[in-house]
Amino acid sequence: QAPPRSSTPLTRSLLNAGAPVVTELRCQCLQTVQGIHLKNIQNVKVTSPGPHCAQTEVIATLKNGQEACLNPEAPLVKKIIHKMLNK
């Protein structure tokens, strides 16, 4: 039997539990790109799997302001993340 549902909104229950506030309850990356040159990347954000999305997501912010989802399994992307972490 499932536990009784709380009338507390999800964000409030997450706040009470000390968990980070989840703003999107879905994956942000529906498609990934394979080839982005490191010199075009300004920042990289890696999101671990969680309740919002079952997969690791790598979102690169480009120097022109656009965002691109990268394939976290691609060797080039792993190399980019490694370089960005070592800066």
C-alpha cells in the first residue's frame, strides 16, 4: 500500500527536507550535440541524475550566450569537462 499523499507542495517538502529546490521536473536536454570546440565554450554545467531526470546532463554556455547540451558519454565532452575542472 502506498503511503498517504501529503497536501504539501513538492517544493515545500523539498525545502523542509533540506534538499535543493528543483525548478524543472524534467530533463533539460532532449538532444545533444557532438562537436563544439573548447574555445567556444564559456562555462559548463553538469547535472547529475536525480528525481527531475534519470540521466547526467552536460550543458555548455557558449561565448555567444547560447546553451548547448553535450553528450556526457562522448570522449570529447569528457575531455572538455576535465579541462574546465582543472582551470
